[in-house]
Amino acid sequence: MKIPATVITGFLGAGKTTLIRHLLQNAGGRRIALVINEFGDLGVDREVINGCAIEGCAEDDVVELANGCICCTVADDFLPTMEMLLDRPNPPDHIVIETSGLALPKPLVKAFTWPEIRARVTVDGVIAVVDAPAVAAGRFAHDPDAVAAQREDDDNLDHHSPLEEVFEDQLLSADMVLLNKADLTDTAGLAAARAIVEAELPRQVKIVETRHGQIDANVLLGLQAGAEDDLDARPSHHEGEDDHDHDDFDSFEVRIAGSADPEALKSRIEAAARDHGILRVKGFVHVAGKPRRHVIQGVGSRVDGYYDRPWADGEAPETRLVVIGLQGLDRDAVARALRG
């Protein structure tokens, strides 16, 4: 019997890691192995998962692929990782793969047809996590007219950007779309987001509204899509290409010496996002007098934070942030803005 695998994709900051934390906390006894593909140098997502102290989720059940976009390094990174998981004496009941926010899902789904793993694992489903408020605001919408009532004067809707193509490719491969962060927009916003997503979908796909990634694990991990046998129904802007251009994006780390005030740092991140076009900031903050790490997550100018685990023995408390944006970011200016 093949082991099912679920591919979780979604644009930067849509809530993939929050969804995965919820799945692991509500796994219902399943032995889940998690493969994480980071875009950036810090390994934040793995650290956030390991910081949850989720019962039954051992550290070696979380595998990080940090050598590049998973859709571009299938042979070098992904296939050996899958073989390692499948060859365990006690293999997982389910494998969950979190792609980076910039990954194209179709090349990854194609990898499940490779002889090394085809007979042993199947793609149970491809899940696209969507930031509902962002989509409702007109970001990454294919048809400007669909959101003209809300964003008539938004020049960003007048061209088809590389970011938009990535977003659309994630929808085109999906077996289920989660309109996440539904609590951060109103009924009209959700309706607008749903209409934009539906316009991109090439076939009938279930769309579910979620808050904080909360959805029944039995629903998400039981689609039985066999996506690797259904590739023709999953069109792509990048058909026939071996790669897609990551030169459009830039990622770098900013370290802040000493402790930091998380509220003041959030304000600086919000200002830097507005001034420099930052797409994503994520990392850990050392707060004076607090024994726990403060996890910070910024999507555009919207920034959230929470405390997770205590700083480990031998782990120097420090503030480390990964910044992701379009190519051409002034790294020095961004670093100065974040350090204050």
C-alpha cells in the first residue's frame, strides 16, 4: 500500500506553517513526517515547528531542505529525502511537504512519477493556502476587473508580475484551496477573494474558509487525489521549463545585537515594508527579561508575534530575521530600518 503525501503550497505569509502546526497537534495518532523547504537562510519554519513541543512529533520527523527551491532541486534534495523516509524501519503513515512560498507545485508533483518512489508513495492532495485579505485587496489577481470595485486606482493590477504567476501556478495545481485568515476580512472581502480564486481554477476544486489554518486533519489528509496521475489537469505558466526565475526575489538575514522591544520592532518592520517593498519578514526576537523566544511573522505591513519555547541551553538569545522581497532591495537600508 502506498504511503500518502500531502503537498502544502501557498504564497509568502499565507499561513502554511500555522496550518502544519495545527495538523501535527491534531494528527489523530498518525505518524507524520514533515518536509520543509525554506526560502532564506535561517530555517525559521523548522524552528517554529520544533518550538511547539508537539507530542509525537520527534525532531527527526522534521526534515529541512534549505539548498534551494524544492521544485528546482528535485533530484538532488527531494528524492533522496523521500527515500530516506520511506526506508525507515518504521516509516511514517503520512508525509506532509511544505513548499517555499515561491515554489511551483507541478514539478514537485511530477517527481512522484520517478521510478525510485512511484510504487511506494502517492500524492494524496495538493493544498493551496491563500491569504484571503491580501487576495481580496487585489494582490496577485489575474483579472483587474474582478477587483476593480475595491482597488480601482491600484497600479499593481495593471501588469502580470512573476509573483502573480507563482500564485496562479499554485492554484492551478491545487486539489483544495484554503481561504485562510478569514477572520481578518469581512463577508464582502471573502466573497471577492473566493471569486478571484474561482476564476483561476481550471477544474472543480473545493474552497474552504479557515482561520489560523484550523481544519479537520481527516479532511485535509484524506483527499485521495493521486495527483501524480492527473498532471494534465494541472496547467502551468511554466510548462516545459526546467526551472523558473528566482532572480526576481532576494532573501537575506538581519541580526540585531542585544535584546529588542517586540512592539517597537513590529513598528519598524511595518515602516520598512511600506518604504522598501518587503514581502515577508520572519524570525526570532530576544526580549530582555523573557526566558522564551518571541516569534515574529510579517507579511507586507501586517506583523504578528508570539512567544514559543524557552531559549535552549547553549543557545545564545539573539534577534535574527529573514527578509524576503523583490530583487533590488537595498539590504543596508533595510537593515538600518529594522535595527532602528
